[in-house]
Amino acid sequence: MISLQDIERIFPVGDEEVHALRAINMTITAGEYIAIMGPSGSGKSTLLNILGLLDQPNQGTYLLDQEKVSELDEDQQAEVRRHKIGFVFQFFHLVPRLTAAENIELPMTLAGIDSAERKERVAVALADFSLTNRGGHRADQLSGGQRQRVAIARAIIMEPKMILADEPTGNLDRAAGYEVIEILETLNSNGMTVIMVTHDPELGLRARRCIQMVDGRIIP
Amino acid sequence: MQSQDIFRFSGKAIISYRFRTVLMLIAMAIGVASVVLLISLGESARRYITNQFSSLGTNLIIVLPGRSETVGGPPPLLGATPRDLTLDDAMALQRLAGVACVSPIVVGSAPVSRKQLEREVLVVGATADLATMRKLEVSQGSFLPRTDPSRGSAVCVLGSKLKVELFGNNNPLGQRVRIGDRRFRVIGVLSPMGVSLGDDIDETVTIPVASAQALFNTASLFRILVEATGSEAIAKAKENIRTTISQRHEGEDDITVITQDAILATFDRIFRALTLAVGGIAAISLVVAGIMIMNVMLVAVSNRRTEVGLLKALGAPRSQIMRIFLTESALLSVTGALLGLLVAILGLQLLSFLLPNFPIQPVPWAALLAFTVALATGLLFGVLPARTAARLAAAEALARR
Ligand SMILES: Nc1ncnc2c1ncn2[C@@H]1O[C@H](COP(=O)(O)OP(=O)(O)OP(=O)(O)O)[C@@H](O)[C@H]1O
Ligand SMILES: [Mg+2]
């Protein structure tokens, strides 16, 4: 499903250059459950951003479903993100003035889906994530675990093929973190590709495939 | 994204940033209110002046002795004073094509007395036609009789205030008053008119023109009022008047002919220009409001970087993010404009309450103009912040570093 070939990502910082990714080659097949691990600054988030088309590589090719998505223009990439990729962030990134239901609804609202269908799908998602009686609460009135569940519901509401999670448990206590991982694993067992950055070796070991990064490289 | 969803999304953002919103609404409201108020005041003043002139009578032509316009050519010979206008000149005009009626006017000041009451008043010598030309109405009796203008008679018509001063509530008709050293019989009282172009008609006394000439011991006229048969006849009548008088004055073009519509047009132009100038100055405050919108929206965009990054991650293309932020600034400016219109209407109502004699009217086109300008400002100054938002790099916007 995914193939990265000779990906390089270089950030100019002042007069210097930071080589965040060097010669990344990897393939990912549909339905995989991958943990990306490595020390701070090793390029995990940068890799995930490139996989999610939130950032462009300086060099190399990114094939997603046999399409050279690294060569698409911005709006075409947005279209790919909308339909194929769901994001879960460490800091949830819910829109604070919207309710839980409205946050879950947001991707469909942006996509121009009719209100009736949106409401229906949101109701199902709220039930699936045991959030039914929290739907009307604003994001800042929810606990961390609830917020991350809302974020995951939002990430999958457009039924993407893969979910990219950058330290999804980083801001949660053990119990809430464990709950979130279980949700992601359930999604994976239903066929969703899950790629997750984590610092927690225990969580990393649960994944079927673990990618170790050091200094911008994947170590075999 | 469907447009009602954009409005809802932007509306929620506006409501949730209360302080910012109130600030911008105030700025916009002040701008729009001052434009509408000032333009409305200017327009009302213009209409007031125009009405004052039309109350003089329509199609009016005023003939003055002496030439006041400079048309080039050699200066008059030393000591060549312009000839006076006479009653015969006025009667000659009566027969011209395009002239409906003519009223020769003599004006002077004389003591008017009845018993022990005496006042110095403005005495107007005129003919019966003056009443039609200046739209004068009598509340009692009648105006000057239609007789040969060159023959005087000892009758007079009192202005309404003068009547009260001399007679109180008594009936003055048939009573006698003394004007200068002559006695006149009161045959009518004018309806109250108020001040028209500086003359308080209510305080004058009107007598036949020949009597006024005798009273002031003069053969010349103060001016001649001519009414043209219609607005299209004004130009022709004006020319005929010039040639006739110049023939009668041995070829000298020594009069000034003023048409009412020319005066009116001049005042109209001056007031339009003034109104636009004042409105333009007020429009600067709209621009200031626009710059405020730009500033505040720029701050909003940088405060909501992660939100923009999120929208991008969720698949919003640049154009959609632009639209969301533009809608936000447009909503702000339009709401501000509506508030401003409300303030302007209330202000105009307060003013017309305070100044009941000055007819103040809101000007619809000013409201429309201010509204359009407000919307345009909101959109124009919203473009830069919206573009900034649309161009944010998604990965950076979402990162917390
Ligand atoms: N926008 C940027 N500008 C400059 N340098 C950057 C930028 N993004 C990342 N970097 C640099 O690239 C390197 C990799 O960063 P990245 O965020 O991918 O690390 P990470 O593995 O996610 O670390 P962490 O575990 O702390 O999140 C770091 O040295 C970082 O400083
Ligand atoms: Mg990271």
C-alpha cells in the first residue's frame, strides 16, 4: 500500500541544515500495525508527517496505492488526506469551541456531506466510543482520555485506510493510554492500517512490526 | 463545505472570541455611523437650501441694475455709471415672449406708525403679480389690486408680525397706518411666511410700486422679478430681457440677469461637494476599522495556527481555509455595519428631535454605500490574514515546539 523510496528531509535552521530523515526506504502493506520508536529528535514525527502528506520530502518518492502522491499539488494532497488518512495527535487538537459531536463531525462538514447523514454517522461513532452522553460537551469539558477518543472517532469518521498516531498516549495516564491503544488495536483487527509513534517500549512491543529510528535513519 | 456550514463555523469562532469581536464591531459601527450621519446631514442641508429657493417661486428670473459679471472686454469709461432700471423698463419686459409676469420692486426702510405705535420697517413696493411669483398668501383681506403699475394708490398689505405689533388682535382691514409722511389704508394681511433668504417677510409692509417710488422719492427700481412661462422658456426669456433692456439703454448691456435655477444649481453643486468631502473624511474611519480587522484577524490566525493545521490535516484545501477566515471578517464587518446603521438612525432621530425646524432625513444611498464599503473593507482587509492562514505549513502548525 505504501512505498517510500530514498526519502530525505532536510530542515534549514539558520545557516545550518538539520538532516531529519536520511535515505528512508520502506514498504507498508495494508492492515499492518506498526510502531515507530527511537530517541527524541530521531525523526519519528517527521516521518509520520511525510506519510500523512503534512510535510514534503526534499528528495525521494512516496507511493500510496500505486500513486506518486509526493508529486501531487497541495489541493490534491488535501483530497488524499481527506479520504485516505486519519490523524491522531499527542495534544488531541480538538477545536475547543466545538462540542465533541461537532469535532467528530468536522471532517464530514469540511467534505460537504449533508447534515442529516453527518448526524447519523456521528451518533454511531459516539456510541462506538462510549461517548453518547458526552456528545454535547465542549472539548475543554472532557477528560484527556475522552478527548483522545473523540479525536480517534474524528480520525476514522471518513473511513480512511490508515491511521497515523503521533504519541497518542503521550498526554494520558496509564489507564486512559491503555484504553486508547485498545481502540487502535481493535481498529487494526478490523483491517485498518495503524502507524503509531511511541516512546513506551511496552506499547511498541505490542505492535506486530516495530521500526527503530536513530538520527534520521531506520535501523534494520 | 456547504455555505451554511461555513457561516456556522465562522459564526461560532466570532462568538467565542468575545473581546476581539466587540472591539471590531465598535470600530466598524463608528465608521459606518459617521459616514451615514455626515452624508445625511449634508444632504438634508442641501435639500433645505433647495427648498428655500423653490419657495421663492419657480422659473424666477431676477433683473438687477449694473453689471456684476465680468465678461472681459474693455473696462467701462471713467464715470460711466450704469443706468437705473425704471418702471418703463419693467413694463417693456411684460410684453416679451417667454415672460409670464413681471413685478418691479422698490425696497426701502421707513417708519410705520399707528396711533402711538411706531416701528422702522422694510417697505416693499411691488405689483399684484408679486403674490403669485413669491407664493405669498393673505390671511385676511386681499393682496395689492391689479391696477396700472405706474399709478400709485394709498393701500398697503401688512406682514403677519407687523400686523400683530400694530393692531394686536383687532381687525386691521380698512384701518389707516402712516408710512413715512403718508397715510395708507390696510387692505390685507399676509399669512406667516417666516424668513425666506434673509428677509423676514412677516415684518414687512407691501405697497404699490408707484407709491413706494413716491415715498422714497426715486424713479429707479431695486430690481425686477420676472417669471418665465416655463423652465424651458427661461433661457429665451433671459436673452430677450437682455436685448430689450440694452435697446432701451442705448446699446449698453448694463444689467445683471440671474436665474433661480442657476443659483440653485450652484448651491446644489457646493453642497454635493461638501457632503462628499465630509463623507470621504468619515470613510477614513471605515478604512481604520478595516485595518483593525486585518490586525485582529492576523492575531486570530496566529492564535489558531493549530486549528488551521488541523483543518489542513482533515483535508481542507487552501481555498476552503481562505473562505472560512474571509467569512469571519465579512461577518464581523457586516454586523458592525448593521450596528452602525442603527446608531446612525437613532442619531438622526435624536437630531431631528433637537432641531425640529431643520428637516433631517436618513439618506438610503448613504446607508447602502457605507454598508457596501464596510463589507468590501472587511473582505479586502480579511484577505491578507486569510491568505496567511491558508499558507501555513500544516506540519509546523500542528507541532508544539
Ligand atoms: N520545522 C522544523 N524546522 C527545523 N528543524 C526541525 C523541524 N522539524 C523537525 N526538525 C528537526 O528534525 C529533527 C527530527 O525531529 P522530529 O520532530 O521528527 O523528532 P522526533 O523523533 O519526533 O522527536 P520527539 O520524540 O522529541 O518528538 C530534530 O532534530 C528537529 O529539531
Ligand atoms: Mg515527535
